[in-house]
Amino acid sequence: MFSVGYSQTGLGRRIALNLIRLLGRRPLGLGYAVTLADLALAPVTASSTARSGATVYPVVRQIPELYGSRPNDPSARRIGAYLLYTAFAASTVTSSLFMTGMAPNVLAVSLAAKVAGVSISWTEWFVGFAPIGILLLAILPAALYKLFPPEIKTAPEAPAWAREQLREMGPLSRREATLVVLVLAALALWIGGGRFIDPTMAAMTIVAAMVVLRVVTWAHVTGNAEAWNVLIWFAAVVALAGGLAETGFVQWMADTIAPALSGLGGYATIVSLVGAFFFIHYFFASITAHTATLYAIFLAVAVQTGAASPKAWAMMLGYSLGLMSILTSYASGQNPIYYGSGYITRRHFWVLGFVLGVAFFAVYMAIILPWLNWLGI
């Protein structure tokens, strides 16, 4: 519903345009602008498809043609390919940075509670991934500028275009200002209000306030088929996972598989299990399906090895969900949108996906275990 609010009020578009106005004189600056736009929306948009595909993408898609960079054409490499792939790649990192950055993260936390009996708060999730997420977001636009460089090196038209678009939008509307307040209230309740109000109740209260204050209408709530679909399926998956755990099936799977890892050292076991969970996503076209199918089983096996605490295992597997979206053109909901833009070829999507997938995984494995150990998790 926050995604609907960003779209209906124009706040998401305003945030993206202001970043382009401030940082968009060069392609590299535009790369950081679209990255920051996604970062600004990620904490309260628990759908990478809605955030990146439906909010950031429509704005970014308008920029390349200002420079004669067109889809399905050799001119795509002038600036469009770099800019759109950077926006897409950034969404995969922000999806892991916040528990509420992608719906499967919330599902993973629910499954962890059912299978391993561990509780992970919004703040714990963010702090646990912050060093990795901030590092990747800081270097990603510059790295792609070298790996997948645009042909043009200056972009003076973009800030002027953004200023004109903002002039047409006018000043911040009452609905936009109300949404800003509600977003900040939601974040405050999720981060610091856990002792006083359940996070789900906080979310429901904020959504109710959005309707009462006319940020969105009741028709937007009842007509959001994607949100209701997610709610119903997630409820079924969590209930199923609980049933499998209670009947002993998950434990039986763990007891069967864990002995095969007994000869490995602790760190090798972690890299092997998280790596298998990460790269097996080449065979999935949905992060939600991946989470629902494999997360509980991998977590049970991981806990059985004793190489890390149950909570650390739950977080290490959970953080990889957003990052694995980088692998293919079908790995997550926003991927087909960027691939279908005509700016990024199939070959580039697969090659860059593999290169960045390996790089993301290497950085992640190098940092996550020492950091969680330092946090005492």
C-alpha cells in the first residue's frame, strides 16, 4: 500500500526527479541518483517490483532518449544500458538491506521463527547487513561505469529535464506531505516501537491512516490484487512450514543431509550452504517461490551443522534473497521489466548477472560472518 501511495501521490517520482536534478550532470552521477532513489524508497516498499519496476523505472526510462539513446538499437549503449542496469542492480542490494525491502524477507523471518524458533527485528536485520549493503551501494555505480560503460561522459540535459518535470508537478501536495509523515511514523514504529506495538499492527494502523487521510482510497486497498495474493499465499506457506516442522519432516531432512557436511570446517560449511542456496536460484523465476520451497529446509540443515547460531544462519540465508535477484533476467519481478526495456541485451544480462552475482557473494561471505560474530549473534 505504500507503493500505491508513492504512485498515486507522485512522491516516488518527486524523490527520483530531485536526485536526478542534483546529481545528474554526468552518467556516473545519474547512476548514483537512481541508486539513492531506490534506497530512499526501499525501507517502506516491501516489493522490489513495485519499487524499482513501477516507481524508479518509469522515471529512469525517460532519460536515455534525451541523449538519442534508444532501445533495440546500437545507440542503447550511449547511456540507456548503463543507467537502466544500474537502477536494476541497485534494487537487488536494497532488497537485502531492509527487512521491508522485499516481501520474501518478511516470509523468511516468519519461517525462521517457525523452524528455528528465532526472532529477528527490523533493526537487527538492518544492522546485520548494513556494512555489506552500504559498501555495495557505494561502489556499484562506479563499478558498472567501468564494467558496462556508457559511451557519453556528460549528461547536462538530465538536470534541466528533471527541473522542468518538477516545475510541472508543482509544490509538495497535502497528500504527499501526509504520506511522508506516515512513512516516517511507520519506520519509527518498526525500528523503535517493537516493545509497545506489534510490527503487523503498526503496519495495519498506518494503512488505515492512509485511507482515513485520503492518501489512498479504500478502492485502492481492495483492488490491490498483488498485495492480497501475497498475503494469502504467504499465510499458507507459513502455515505449511509450521506443519512440516511440527510433524518432524524438516528435522528429518536436516538429519539426512547434515552428515554429508560433517567433514567440512565451520567456515567451509557456511560458504557451501549459503552458496548452494544462492546459486540454485538460477532454476527459479521467483524469490518468493525460492524462499517458500528451500529456506526452511536449508535453515534446518544449517542449524544441524552447528557452524553458527540458529539466528546467524537465519540471517545469512535471508540476506542472500535480495542479492540473488541479480543472477538472471527472470530471477525476480522487476527483472523482466528492465530486460523488456530493450536497452539491456540477453547476453549482457546473463554475463553481468554472473559477474556481479559472484562479486556480491564474495563480498557478502567475506564480511557477514565476522560482522555477525562481532555483533554477538
